[in-house]
Amino acid sequence: MKKGSITIILGCICVFTQLLPVLHGDLVVSTFILVGGIMWIVVGVYQNKGYHNKNYFVAMFSIIALYWLVLLYIFLFGTDEYLENIYAFYILMGLSILFSIHISRYYIRRRKDGSL
């Protein structure tokens, strides 16, 4: 089995195990694991391809943007989840900022090298 296939399977397990808590209202912590599973699926697909091209970065940036929209929804409308886990919410915001910086830095390095 390829390494990318194992990553896809782990991503699917994360997604399927966190669907029920998200549907029942546990938005703060479960969405982070759900988004992480989706990212593992995308990484596994591109590992099976053998290279990362522009579509990989577009996929990762779109996942990050959707996660920012979910956090914005929790902040604006999900008052119960936000007020119960305010520190967890800020930690998730910080992690999403760090991850977007990491992906952006990786993209800029690949673009400078000309290997996109």
C-alpha cells in the first residue's frame, strides 16, 4: 500500500468519526479534527500522484478558507459553543493562522525555485 493511500484512509477515519459530534453541535473541537482529516485526504491524493502542483496549494488554501468561515460562524452565531470553550476557540484560531503561514511559506519557496 502506498503512503498516500494510508494517509487517505486516516483522513477518512477522522472525517467519519467527527461527523456526528459536528452534527450534534460540538463545533469548536470537532471541526478542527474534521478539517485535519480533509487535509489528510488532500495530502494523500497528491502523495499518490507523486508531486505537488498549483492545484495542491489551491485545495489547501480553499480548505483553510472554509475553516475560517466555520470559525467566523462559531464566533458570530454559535454563542453557546463559543462561551463554553473560549480558550479552545482562540487556540484553534492561532493554529489556523500558523497553518496558513506554513502553507504560504511552502508555496512561496516552490514559486521562487520555479518548481511549480
